[in-house]
Amino acid sequence: MKKRRRTLALLLSATLLSGCAATPDSSIVRQKGSQSQDNYREADDSSSEETGETQNVSGVEVSLEDEPDTGSIDQEDTVSGNAENVLATRLGVPDTYTATASTSDGSFTLTCDAVVDVPDVSQVPVYSVSQMEFTQEFIDLVTEAFFGESPVYDYAYYYQTTKAEALEKLNELKEYQAEGNTDPYGYIEAARESGAFEDGSVTEDDIFNLQEEIDEWEQVYAEAPETVEKTEVTPGFGVTSYEDENGNTVYYEGYFNGFVETEDGLFSYILKSSSPTPMSIKISRYADKEELAENVSWKETCYDSEAYASNAYRPTQEKCEELAGITVEEAIAVTDTYMEQLGLSDEFSVGFTTHAWRSLESDLFTSYTYTASCIDGGWYIVYTRTLDGIPVTYEMKEGGGLESMESTTEPWCYELVTFIVNADGLQEAEIQNLYEVGEKKYENVDMLSFSEIAEMFEQMIVIQHTDSYEDSASLEITEVTLGYMRIYDPGADSRSGTLVPVWDFFGSEETHSTYDGVEYTSYIDYPGNSFLTINAADGTIIDRSLGY
């Protein structure tokens, strides 16, 4: 074993095993943004050579006198993907990373047979970023890009149900009642098929009660106005209003809710500015006004494996693609046009795609049972920022978490640009917390070798599963990615941060647990779910839920 690797392993193991699982302040587990940057330095021409110097890794001195032992990393005849990549060569990155690890009692096993994705660049800068100001000018740009000259109406006056609409719904329900059809929408049958009634804790009335539904609509009818006057507005803050208990009109300062009638359909248009999302734009398409009252929503990710039969309420990828009616390439052509109209096409590129499905959900979420019916399919497309040829790695967590309920820091979610598209066009769009890119803090930050990162991952992932509540778990890593991530220090500044290079480990996990004598099996295979994120510059473990 080479001296450099032995030194790293001994010191890293001592740090990890000294209680990092119970001590989140441990430097190897997490440091806030500004603190961890104390360990950064510029790379030089000899950074990948054997210099005999030492490198500080999260406060751990690592000897560089000998080149690293590749250990479990498969570096046999790397193929063209990383062999000609300057950065991959500098960091000693193979095309395939293979490894195995486990806890001492065998309750957790790790298997890595992963493609390693490294940007084809020669150097990696570190940038400062801050929250882009949510101006009226930008709101106008978004409105024009998505809706053109179509009128936008105030939510408060558009959504109201008239007496005629309420009466139509009442007559429909009473007709079902006269026919003896107590489950006209199939909610009870769907719950029965999912096993909701097996343990006796859930009754049919818990799922749907026709008489209660009629009673509710009787109340709606009694309070509904004869007519509703749609009020056209210019989207922005201080526009959407409500009446307080004294009948006074009150305007929301950080919120707008409107509806837009276009040739393509009816769209909900919501703007928000509040912690932890100082910029939030969401556009959702509905078939008509009546559908607004239904519990309908889009969801990304679909299961494609027989192993996920317990999640049968989710459609397969093939089903979603069939319902989408277009290919992912055709969907991207649609979203690229929106990105150009938003002025973001030069800064962003497609970073992630998966299938999406639209569900009509029941109100049932109890006894580990959930019912939903798939009514449409599409493509979920994520755009991520790219700087100097290095993309921000897409990861499904939005950030903005708090370390504890007692925390007084102001959280900050990540930048996000997503679309859902099918053959009918745009179904949903979301823009969140766009950044202003600031100064370049480092032209070419020095980074740990891949063998050092891999060893940290293998040790840390095992420790995370030690003394777990699960009876057993098996994790399979199939992809490892180097890309940018925004970190920040909420204790110092909650609207400024840094784009740093990080390693993410993606794959799937199967766990087995027992509760009240009943055995449960669960699976985590969500696309974009990183099981561990490691700062490539200083080796700190980053909690993506928090953002540092």
C-alpha cells in the first residue's frame, strides 16, 4: 500500500469513526461554505505529480510522497471517454468505478459498477453567485415568453364558482345518487384494489361519501354569486388581493395568482417571493375551469422494474411515453424555444430528463396506502446552468432545509428551471431562484484525486448505514458525476454562495425493515437522487438538503 493512501485511510478513518454519525459538526461531514473554502487553493502544473508536499483535506493532512493506490477503482484500459479528458487524467479518473463494501455485521452491502462522468475541460474555476433580483422587468419577460398577448386574470375573481356551475355539479351528484351509484369516480374501487380496507382501519366513507359530497355542494351553491366578473391584470406583486374580515381589500406584496386563457388551454400563473424561495414562478395547464377543482397534479419519475410492484399506482415508463405522444427530443425542441424567449439559452442546457405522469388522486394517504389514477403522460425536462463547460449537476433535492426546528438562519433553495411537455404542448413550467454569477474566486481550483474521493465515499456510506433502523439494505451505485453545486453559509449570508465542484453518487437502494411484526421492503431508485455528495476541492461531505 502506498504511503499517501495509507496516511489518508488512517486519518480519515479516525475522523469518521470518532463519532461523525452522531456529531454533524465534524469537518469531514460538513462545513459551512465560507469555512470550507479556507482549504481551497489554486492548482498548478505539478498538482497531479508526486511533489512530496502535503494537502489539507478537511483538516486532515494527507501525505503526497507516493502516488495513490487505486484500491477498488477499476483502471484497466480506460476507454476513450476519460482517456483523452485532461481533467480526468489530472484526477486519475477511470471510466468505470468498481467497489464493494459492507458493515461488519453484513446488514448493509455496497456494490459499485458505475460509469464516471467528468466534464471535458482542462481546469475548474470556482465562482461566487448571488440571488437574482425578482424584478417587474423579469416578470414581464416571463409573461411575454409563455403567454404573448393573452389576457391574464386575477385568481380571486376568476376561480369563483357561480350558482349555475354549482347547480350543474349538484344535479350530477344527485343523478348518481338516484341511480344508486355511490362510487361514481372510482375512488372506493381504487382503494379496494390497493388493499386499503384489509386491516379494517379504513372504511369506504373515509374514501368517498356521496351524501357528504352533495352536502358540500349545497353549501357552495348557497354562497355562490350569480355571475363572476373576470378582472384582467398585469402580473406582478401587489396585484392579487383578498377581502379581510371587515370587507377591506388587501393586496399581497410577495404573491401573485392569476389565470391565462390561451389558444392552447387554461393556465395557472403563480409568482412568489418568500423564504426559502425569493424567486418562484410556476405555470400549470388545465383542461378547463372545472379541472381546477380536481386533485390533479404532475409527477416526475416512473418505475420500470418488476421489483417495484408495490408501487403499482405509478405507471411504467412505457405507459408514460405512450401517453406523452412525442419523443424526448421533440419535447426538448419545445422547451428550447421557451429558454430562448426567456433569454436563458446561452447560460443553461438540458441537464436531466425523465418520464412524467399526471395523476388524479384520492384523499387517501393512510395505513401506508395511497391511490391515484394516471390520466396523462409527458416528459420532465430540467435545465441546469453551465459555466466554462462545467454543468451544475441536477439533484432532486431543492435545498432550503434547516439543521433543526430551533434554527434561526434563513434558508435558500437552489436554482431550478424545469418543464413538463407532451404532444399537446407545455403542461407545466417552473423557474426558481435564478442566480447572478459573480467573480471568479479561483481560476483552477486544486482537487483531490478520484481514488481519495472514492475511499471517502466507501467509508462514509458504510458509517451512515451503521446502527440503521433497517434490518438490511443493499446499495448499488451505477453513476458517478463531477459537476458544480451551489453551497452557502446561512449564518453569514443567505442570498450569496459559491459554485464549487462536487462528486455525486447515483444508483438504487433496496431496504428491508420490520414494524409491529410486519416485514416491509422499500426501494429508492429516483433519477437524480444522489446518495452522497463530496466536495471535490476539500473532501467535505455536503448535505444537499441543507445546501452546505
